[in-house]
Amino acid sequence: MRAAALRASRAGSKTSAKSAKTSSKPTSKPLSKSSLKTVKAIEMPSAQTMQSMIRTLSPPVQPTAAVDVPVMSHKYQVGETVYFTSPTFGRAAAIGSYTVVKLLPSEGDDYQYRIKSTGEAFERVAKESQLDRV
């Protein structure tokens, strides 16, 4: 008894959904049988198509740029000896020869480096503008 009532309520909701769909379509020209089949094929894929479809999550893809933007690279490389001049503001650092330990990302227009002096037990971070070739 319950199953029959459930089927009846589902059939009623389907017809109301169909009437809502048809009411939003323009009524100027009725659909032909071939276009109606096309619409049905688009709306409801076959069981074989459903089984062969593979759904995966993929990240959004940005279009590639038509013009290549030149990428600037670090002026100094790891292991290279550089001359460090400390900034006039803030902490005073020992001026002298340092070895580049690590390349760091840029801060604005200036690349950064992790540098180490043989006379100090710690490493410093210096901007490219504070370094010169030895």
C-alpha cells in the first residue's frame, strides 16, 4: 500500500517538473520528433555511456599566455664568494667576504640570499643589492 502511494507521489512530482520545464521554453514553435530525440539524448545518456564515463576531480586550468614573460634569475649561485655591505639602518653586520649558502625568493624587485661568513657561527639573509662580486 505504501509503495503504491510512493509511486503515485513520484509520478505527480515528475509531471509537475515536466510542466515547469515546458513552461520555461518558448511556445512559438513546437519541437519536431527528431529534435525531441536529440534533446532527450542530451538530457539522459544511455546506460552504456554512463558506465564508460570516468569522473575525476581536476584543478581548474588557466589558459597559457601568448607572450612569454622573461624570468629573471639570481645573480649569484650557491657556493659563490660575495662581498657583503651591511645596511645603514638596523643591525650592523660584519662587512666582508661571505659564501652564498642558499637562494631565496625575491622580495619586491630584489632577490634574497642566505649567506655565511667563515668567522661567524650563524647565517644571514642579504638582499642582492647588498652583495658584490669578490
